[in-house]
Amino acid sequence: MVHHNERTDLDRLRQIIEGRRSVRHYRADSVPEDLIARVLDMALWAPSGWGRQGCSFVVVQGSVRKSLQELFCDALGEVRPILENIYPREKGYVDKLMDFFSTYGSAPVLVLAYAGRLPNGEDDVLTAAVALQNFFLAAHAAGLGSTWTDVMRVREEEINSIVDVRNQKLVCIAPLGYPDEQPKPAPRGKGRVSWIGF
């Protein structure tokens, strides 16, 4: 039996999940550090493989953000063929993505997510991905926008040098800021859940 308050909580969570969008255009307004910290705290409450809590985040703005963007712009020639391979019949969309990567949507903050290690020594990318889902939902609930990006990992070694990270796998570079757009939701695919024994 579902009690009224439980139904309300579930409805609110559904509203947050369905309201989240991949945002690629941001206002120039700075994001308060304490708000970013609250969002990341919720990300760190995500479940983790083997309970190891190994993933970590690096939050960047200011001059280091500018240095990363200069690196990203230098990498655009490597990025376009990758995107064209992923979207071979969607040149217009590739052009939009290239425009986004040239500034990262003017987001004032970048959040870099890094994987921890599993007991067998492999990179625990899945735990970072789970934490990022919490991050994206918490950001949306806080009135912020973000999106998953990973194509700039073509310059991972240089990125890690700029942010002084060693011996960790870069999983995602997520812009963070106040949205300057309201993207429409993509329709959800049907038939992706199988029920057995019901």
C-alpha cells in the first residue's frame, strides 16, 4: 500500500527526472559555490561498486576554466570526425555540437568526473556514471543545467595535467550553469522493459 506522502514524494521525483534536460546554452551568471557543493554532495550519495566510493569530482572556473577551453578549441579538429562517425547523416546536429564545444555553451563552471578503482584494478566507470545521474538530477532541482560530454577525452592527458589529476580515468566533463534555453524532451523509446512472471 502506498501512503499519500510516499505518492507525493514519488510524483516529485518523477517531475525532477522528467524535467531534466541536456542543456548546451548557459547564462553568464556565476553559480554560488555553496549551491555547487550541495549538488555535488547529493552526487556523492549515489551507490558505488563494492561500496568503495571511489569516484571524485574536480570543479573548475576562472583561469583554469579558460585554459581548458583553449585546449578544447585546439581539439576541435579531432572531435569533428568522431561526431561525424556517430551522426553520419546529421550534419546540422554535428555543426550544433561543434558550436557548443567551441565554448561549452559559455557555462561558467565545468565539473570533471573521475573514476575510482575496482578491487581488480580496473577503472570503476559505472560508479562515476551513477554519481553523475545524481548530479544531473540535483542540478536540475537546484535550477541549474548540465549535460554529459566525454568526446574531449581525446585530450585526457592534457586535461589531467591542467587540473593536476594523476592516475584516474576521466569519465565526463559536465558544464554547469543557469540554463539559457529550454530544450524539448526527446520521445522515450517503447518496448525497452520486459516483464517475466507477472
